[in-house]
Amino acid sequence: MRRLAPVLREDGVELDLISLIRTILAACKDISFRVGQADLAGVLGSTLDENIQGETQKKLDVLSNQLLKDMLLESGFVRAIASEEEDFIVEGVHGGRFLVAFDPLDGSSNIDVNSLTGTIFSILPVPDEKLAGDAITESDFLQPGRNQVASGYVMYGPSTILALTTGKGVKFYTLDKTHGSFLLTQERIEVPEETQEFAINASNQHKWQIPMQRYIRDILDGKGGIRGKNFNMRWVACMVGDVYRILCRGGLFTYPAHTDDLSKPNKLRLLYEANPMGLLIEQAGGLVSTGEQNILDIQPTELHQRVPVILGSKQEVKICLDYHNQ
Ligand code: AHG
Ligand code: MN
Ligand code: MN
Ligand code: MN
């Protein structure tokens, strides 16, 4: 089986970007080990702190963030980072030509129950006018998802799997823990266009807007209803896990807008959740939307901006969007 770096070289990826991706993966290997050690390493449970999203930080959220942050800022390739667990951007070195936004540990509520978690990353170019050396600001991260030069995630499950795109499709690599390398295990990921599987946190049903209420109601009617077929439902409570399943066998995943608290209608974050996952899904032939527009076309306005997310099998996402456009 082939190692990551030669595969990326063959895909025409520039050397600095390969080195940057390898730096991210070095941190992820460390996170993978600590997730596996769990109670043995004393990393389960919460801290007393909150992040800027108002979520209580788990010990592993903080630890994973620190590992990624330290390794990226020391790497020499990164001009600045943004993270779910950092209120503001953090500057790296002047020569760095990349910006990295990341969710150090996705699926935090799964940590203490030995269930799936992951690390999501998005790599953006430093804007041309800033290459000369002017200070990087938050606004430099506010680029549409289409600008990403690479995105991916590492999933910490029974095996540790990297899903990666550099704009030439999506590939899966599996961490061989016997010698610490990510080896190419699936070369051309394609999301089936049609599906009979969906993922939504159904406990929030009373908070959904009318179009989503109708879409899910029609799905639940099954074969005898307007959709004319039965559906299956899955919810991992870790976007990485749900997106992985969709990349493997199709499906529709959504975290829709909620109507109960209008100051906080959305959960998922654009820069380090929706955009990197959006690029992966689109590169695998799927579709990503807020219900109103393609996620990758959004001009971000805030670092920790949140958006509604509907993604997955093309035909099914289109059907869901039809309910929104009626
Ligand atoms: P994070 O753990 O990084 O804060 O993200 C959690 C996200 C995402 O992974 C998942 O799809 C969703 O929150 C789960 O939400 P529920 O708690 O509503 O199931
Ligand atoms: Mn969180
Ligand atoms: Mn997350
Ligand atoms: Mn997280």
C-alpha cells in the first residue's frame, strides 16, 4: 500500500502543502493515541472553561487544540491558525503561505462514551497582498470555501482514517499503527447520487422550520407516502462519523436552522466544519447547501460564523432543497 506523500506528489500537490498536511497528521496521530488511552491517560471529562461558542470544553478538546496549534505554528508553513477552541486567530511565522482553520476534536459529546470523534481541517491560501509581510487579521480567514487548497478530517474510530481532498477527488488513508504511516486504502470516493438513508438529530424536531418539518415528515411516511420508499436513519453525534458514512455509502446529513432561539439559530461552524466537509462532499460528487445557497459560495463575515448544513447524495439533497424553494 502506498504512503501519503508520494500519492500527493503524483497528484501535483506542491511540497510546502504536502509538508503542512503531514504536520497536521503528526498532531492527529498523537491525538489518536491519546483518545485511545482515554482513562489510562487521564484525558476524559470536562475542564471548567467555556469556548467562545458557549460550550464547556472537554479535556480532549483543549489537549487536541494545543497539539495542533503548537505543531502548526512551529512548522514554518503556517501564517496563522483559527480554531473552534480559540477565541481569536493566532499568528505563526512570516514566511508561511497558508492559513489553517480547524475543529481539533469533533464529536466532543462522544469522548466519554468511547464513541467516534475526529479532527477537521481546512487549508486556505494567505491572500496575495499579505504575502509580503503585513500582519494577518481575522478578515484574511473570511474566504469562501471554494478558496480552500485542501481540506479533510481524521476520524478516531476502530481504525484511524484520513479523508483528504486537494481538489482532485477524495481519497481515504488508514493509519497503520504498527509503523505510524497513513496508507492509501481507497482511491476514488464517490457519493452515490440516490439514497434511502438520512441523518438528523430528531430530538430537535419541534425547533425545525416548516420546509424541514415537511421534508422529514414525507420521508417518515415511507413506502406508502409521497416518497414511495422506506428510509433508514443514523445519527452519530459526530459530523466526522456521519460524513464518513455518507462518503462510504451515500445519505443525507443535515443540521438545520432552529427556531427556538433566534440569537443562535445554527449549530455547525462555517470555517472549520461546513466548508472543509463541503469541499470533501463536493469533490466526491455530492451536494452541500444551507437550504438557500451552496455552502462553498458563502462569503464569511465572522470567524466563528454558524450556518445550517444540508449535505450528501446529490438527488436527495436536491429533493430536500425543493421543499425549501417551494
Ligand atoms: P463539536 O463536538 O466539535 O462541538 O461538534 C459537534 C457537532 C457535530 O459534530 C455533530 O454533528 C453535532 O454537533 C452533534 O450535535 P447534537 O449534540 O445535537 O447531536
Ligand atoms: Mn465543540
Ligand atoms: Mn465539530
Ligand atoms: Mn470540536
